[in-house]
Amino acid sequence: VRQLVADGIPPDNRNIRGETPLWKASQFGHKEVVEVLLATRAVDVNVRSTNGRTPLFQAAEDGDSEVVRLLLDHGAELNYTDEDDRSPL
């Protein structure tokens, strides 16, 4: 991931479901990848997938307190709700 960022690959590209690398790294608990992406300051910590979920939803759902803390420290919103009116926490 560091090399891709260094090579100028946009770190906030989305897939068809609206998920970004930060979203996926948060979903799977890849703390180091989350740190690298957040350090670029070129990612939207509150990016929403097509179902309205943010990276914080994913980390919280997985019970990953370290990734949750990283996201909160970088401005993740607690008050967003998804398409089912659920909040991250």
C-alpha cells in the first residue's frame, strides 16, 4: 500500500459498492494499512458505501477497538446512520 501511495495511485478509489481501500482495511482489521491510508490525508474517513456504511461501521462491527480509535482520532463521525437507520456504535 505504501508503494501504491508513493506511486501516486489515488488512495480513495471506490469499487462498485462504493468501498474504498480504507473501508476494506477497516472491515478486515488491517490496522497498519488503515494507518498508512490515514497518514496520506487524501482519504475520506467518512466515505459511505452504497448502503450508507462508513469505515467506522465496519471496524465497530468487527469489534476492532484499535481501528475504531484510529478512525475516531481522524474525524470519523459517530452520528451517521446506514440505510437501515443503524449507527456505527
